[in-house]
Amino acid sequence: MESGRRSERFRVERDVLDELKLEEVTQRKSYADIHSSLSEQLKNALRCNIHYLKQSIVRRLPVLYWLPKYSVWDYGMPDLISGISVGIMHLPQGMAYALLASLPPVFGLYSSLYPALVYFFFGTSRHVSIGTFTVLSIMVGSVTERLAPDVDFQKANGTNITAEVDVTARDSYRVQVAAATTVLGGLIQVLLGVVKFGFVGTYLSEPLVRAYTTAAAAHAVVAQLKYIFGVSPTRFSGPLSLVYTLKDVCSLLPNTHLPTLLVSVVTIVLLIAAKELNSFLSSKLPVPIPVELITIVAGTLISSYAHLNTNYTISVVGEIPSGLSSPSVPDVNLFGEVIGDAFALAIVGYAITISLGKTFALKHGYKVDSNQELVALGLSNTVGGFFQCFSVCSSMSRSLIQDTTGVKTQMAGVASSLIVLVIILKLGTLFQELPKAVLSAVVFVNLKGMFKQYYDIITLWRSSKIDLVVWLVTWVSTLLLNLDLGLAASVTFAVFTVIFRTQLPTYSVLGNIPGTELYVDIEMHREARGIPGVTIFRSSATVYFANADLYLEALKEKSGLNISKMIIYKRRQEAKQKRRERRAERRAKRQAKRERRAQRAARQLSEFSLEEEGGCWRDTSIDGTVIVEDEQGGTERENGTVFVIPTTPRTPDGRWEYLKGGDPDCTSLGWMSELQDGDTTTLGSSSEDTLSQDLERMSLGSLGKWTWDIHSIILDLSTANFIDTVAIKTMKNIFQDFSEIDVDVYMAGCQASVVEQLEHGDFFSEKITKRRLFASVHDAVLHCLNHRGATTIPRYEPSVVRPANIQVSFSNATFICLGMDMLRLTIKYLKHFFDYRSCIPARNFKAFMQTRGKTLSRRNNEFMQYQFITF
């Protein structure tokens, strides 16, 4: 056996693929090939009508698929045991949760019978148990007590209104309200399922659902306090109703009914002890002990023989009608008042059911259809509403019992319904003496699992702060705003967190892993190496209208290129270049003018008298000054004339040598004639050209040319699954703006849907073609290196490229040359200053220095614009 894991390698040789080549290689289908026409769809529908009808019926009635294959010998006994176990649990939970809904207990048994039978035909999950649930019961109770408060049903004694409540009339109207809410919520679920809107449950994330159920458990506890303490607080509804109810209960604590409190405490203690023993022995017991059933039976027997209601005025369940009630149409006039609550019940009930169904399906290896589950749950509520049931969904505790007892199919739901039916028909009257405090204790203990969800705060703090914020906001909003408004606020906030995370994604610059075609974030991976001259930019989210501007700003920041400033700089440089060209043209014109003047001066010199005595010669200038030079280079003054001894001979055309670029020591005839003509802007043609060339050579040769180290940008769009019109315009602006500073932009990793949306959005043009799109980032990098950079990716270990606006690098030789050039120019300017001060006439010196100062100031300003970034 190999000691280590064997490395696997692959090697592929292919051409660099842009979008055009990729379409040729893959033979991408057109829109007409993918989407058939309406006539073809009708023909196919008619041709396959019978087969499609069969599939549709089987899909809408899943029982037709699995019931013909049902094996009584293999599945009959496990389903029967599970059904009996769950049916026994339906009795205490149905009666207890009916109190949460502020309805008579018998309607909890109805809600455990009819919906389970309907789900048998339409449901796809084999393990969930449909019936009453804590959260939905609390939500129904908030609706019934809001629309049917006790104040509206106080009995009238003549003209006086007493504090006694007409319980029969109140409960009858509350049943109508609950039935109308249930039917409307079921219709909403059926409609959403038909239009395949089953994904709506995905907007209820797990932290949101767990926080919502935790806050609902707090509402349930507060709602049961009046039965535990035996008090009658005022029922509040709307925002902050929980706070007001809790405050009222606390104010009534001195009036606590002690016998009721004693029954509640004893029942809670016994239930907790029995449940702990049950969990301790769960591995040794084939079926969990029905603790709730034993408690209800024991409480009923004790209350019946001790006459707790008569002797101690302990509130009991009261009359339970035997038999089934006839179906009735709910009051349609109530739909307008309960539509918001019905929608909340539909969404929450579906979210709980589908989450449990998918959990068990994943565990046992079968598939649950989310849309069909929505239809099945909706039909269960709709049909149940006609039989005075309130909203139901799957219960976690009963579903776990079904799973542990080895349920195989939905046949267990039929068995549990039969147990509930027997209880309603024959055993319901036996539980009339059951104290309500016992049912409240059952509800209170069953909420223990929901209270354990407060540990989610610690877990989410370690794993995800955003999910923790969603949890806390959901919990607080549900507590303070009640269940309906709390759910709306929670879902809204959760959606905003998603938008926030897509609006502010993680932007990164990618680098290459040496020896591979992989590109990862440079800041997060030490081995990642940047590609010289290429910036690879990626966003962790798709680009759309909410983050398009942020995408552009992040691209500028990560690339280190401030486009607006660089465009301004480039335009300034172009303007400076034009000014230099114009100045060069003017200098050329002046040079030609000086040459013509020199030629005229040369013709005039031929008329001048030259006398050479003892190795000397004489020249007469325009103003009459005679300049005499001997062979030894001396100077003489004759008749008030200054004799200047030049160090260089004259050229054949009559000008002094330094006019061509030498370093002059004195004036000349050509310079004096130009000065008298009023041209005082330069020292002379050759001297000015020399200084300009020196400045140009120093600024460009020594300092380096103004450049930025990025010539290509690659936008990795592999994370984008769509692109809207705003993002398309942003991409166009990116291509146009970076082209202004000679930076090429490419896109890589675009999905076919994104390319199609780009085509429909008129993104491509003559300047932006599909050759700017590449199949992968590596293809784009190779194209950039072949087009603008090296032919291969560097294999040496490069230093990490840090973006900068402009970077000038100096070598040692360049640095020495820079110092020598600056020293030479300084000495030359000082030398010119003293020479011209002594040679220029006084009347022209002031004008000369002013003009010369402007020239030097302008050149200094141009020189100072070069910033020394790095050495």
C-alpha cells in the first residue's frame, strides 16, 4: 500500500479561446434551437397529451404511485405501531394546543383527524406527522382573540353589563374566525404550489425560523400563565401585546389561585422527570413511553374522583361533544380581516413542514417535491377548515416518534387518524373533568426544546455574525411586534441582509499559482504571484444595479489607477507635447531667420575693412565698435573701443563658433544684431537649443518617462449568474475609460446566459468585440502577455506588484547622471549670468533678465512636475 496519497496530474494543450473561438469549438445553439416556437409546443403537447396527463395525475396524487406497490408484510406492522404511537400523542397535544388557539379542546382533536387524512393522498413525505403545532396555534389564537375579545361577549342584565362572559357565543365566533383563517391560508398555499412557488420557503432561513419559533415559545408561555396561576388577565393584541399581557399577569400574581398553581407545579415536575427518564432509557425502549397520555389520564382520574372543580374551583375542560361535526362553509366576510394572518400562517406552516420533510428525506434516501408539499398542505388546511379545524403543519415531536418507531409510508397517518377518530367518538366524554392546568403544563414542558434554541446565539457568534444579527432581529421583532408583524419584519430584514451582502461583496486581485492555471486572491494566499502588467479583478457577487458603482470604484482602488486624474494628466501631457511642437516650430523659424540674418551679415562683412598688423585683425560692428584680436588672444582698447579676445575662430559664414553650441565667453556680431532688433528672448539659437536639449534629456532620460505599470485588466465574471442593463452600461464605461489611458480591458469566465444578456443589451460594438471575452482567466492572461507583455508567464519569483499611479525607477548610473546633469546646468546658468551681466548693455539687461527669468521659471515648473516616487 502506498504510504501517501498518489498525486494526480493532467496536461492539456489547446489554443487560447476567446468567445468567438469558443462558439466555433462548442457549436453553441441559437435561441431558436433552445426555445421551440409556440406552434411546436402545441404539437408536442397534443402528441404527448395522454402520457403527460398520466404523469400529471400521478404527480398530483402521489398515493397512486406508492400504494399499488405497498407490501403489507414488509410495511404493515411498522406503520401500524408508528400510527398508534402518534395517535396517542395527538390526544394531549391536540387538546392542549387548542387552548393556545383560544378554542375548545375538541377542535384540537378535529385538527388532528381531517388534515392527516387529506395529506395521506397528496403528501410526498413518509415521516412527517400532520396536525396541531405550537407556533401555528399561537398565531391562530392571536387572530381569534383579536377579532373575538371577551369584552364583546359580556352578558347584559337588563341595561347593565356584567363581567360574566357568554362563553358559548364567544367560542362559536372564534371557531368561525379560526376556520375562515385556515381556509384562506390553505387556498394561498394551493395557489402558490400550482404556480410552482415552492421556493418561497427558502427565504425563511434556518436562523430566522429558529428565532421565530423561540419567540413564539415565549408567546406560548405568557399565554399559558393564566391557566397555571389561575388568574384572568386582560387580553391584548397588536404590537407590544406580550409586554402588556406580562405586566397584567404580574399585577394579578397576588390573586393567584393556589390549588390551580399546585396542580400546575406538580404536573410540570412529574412531566420533566418522566421525560428525562424517557430520554435516558430511549436506547433500551422499543417505543418511547407516552408520558403526556399517562399524565392526562392520571389528571382526569384524580380530578374526577377528588371533584377538583366542585371542591377547589379548579377550571376543567368541560363538555366535549361526542361524534363528528358536519362541514360548513366559513364566513367569507372575514377574509378581508384575516388575509394578512392567513398569509403568515401559510408561509410559516409550509417552511416548518418542508424543512422537516427534506431532513427525513435526506436521511432515508428519497425525494420530497416542494411544490407538491405546498399543494398537499394547502388542501389539508382547506378541507380541514370546512370541518372547523384550525391551521396545521408537521410537528417535530410527533415526526421524531414516527421515525424512531420505524415508519415506512404515509399509511401511518391513517392509523393515527383512526386512533383520534375512536377518541372523538367514544372516549371524548371521559376527559371532561381534565383540569386545564394539566394541559397548560403539557404545553409548557413541550416548549423545552424551543427554549434550548437560545444556544444558537453562542453558535452563531462563532460561525456567522450576520446570521446572529438575523436571529436577534427576528427574536426581538417577533416578541415586540407580535407574530404576524414580527414575521414580516424578520423576512424583510433577512432579504436586506442578502442585498447588503451582494451590494458590498469581497473584491480581490487574483494572482497565479506558479506552474498551474489557477488564480487565487493574492492577499489570502502566500504562493500567489501577480502577473506583471496585468491586473485580474474579481467580485464575490454578481454585478447588478445595486453594486455597479461600487464595482467600478473597487476596480479603480484595486488597480491603483485613478482614471479621471490620469485622463486629465494624459490630456495635459498631450497639450504640453503640442506646445513643445509649436515652440520647436517657432525655434525653427527663428533659426531660419537668424541664418538669413547671418548670411546678410556675412555679405556685409565682406565690405568691412580688415587690417592685420603684427598678427592682429580688426572688425567693425554695427554700432561702430572695433574688435581687435591678435594671435595670442589679447584684448586692446582703441579710440574708446573695447577689444574682446574670443577663444574660438569664426566660422566660414562669419558667425562665431559658439553660436553652434559651444560655450561662449563673449558676445558676437550675430547676437548683437539680434539684440538690437529686439529679440531678447534667448541667448542665441545654439545656446537655447542646447539648454532645451539638456532639460529634455535630463527630464526624460534621467528621470524616466511618465508611465503606469498596468497595461491590461481582466475582469473575472465567473461568479456572475446574470447582468442587468445598469451593469452593462458600467462595463461599457470601464472599457471606454481605461482605453483613454491605453489600458486594455478583457472579461473572462462569462456564463452563456451572461453572454446572451450582453448581446441583448447591445454591449458589443466595433471597439468592444467578443474577442475581449475569454473562456477562462488563464486564456485572457496568455492573450495579454502575447499582445502587450512577455510571451510566457514568468517562472522566477516576482515581487508582489503594488499598484501606484505613476512609478519612476532609478538605477545607480541614472542617479549619478542625474546629479552630474544638475551640477553642470547649475554651473552653466551661473556662468551665463555673469558673462551676460558684463557684456549686455545696461539699457537691455533689465529686459533680458525679465524675459530670461520667465523662461527659467516655466522650465523649472515643468521640471518640478516630475515626482520622484521610488528610487
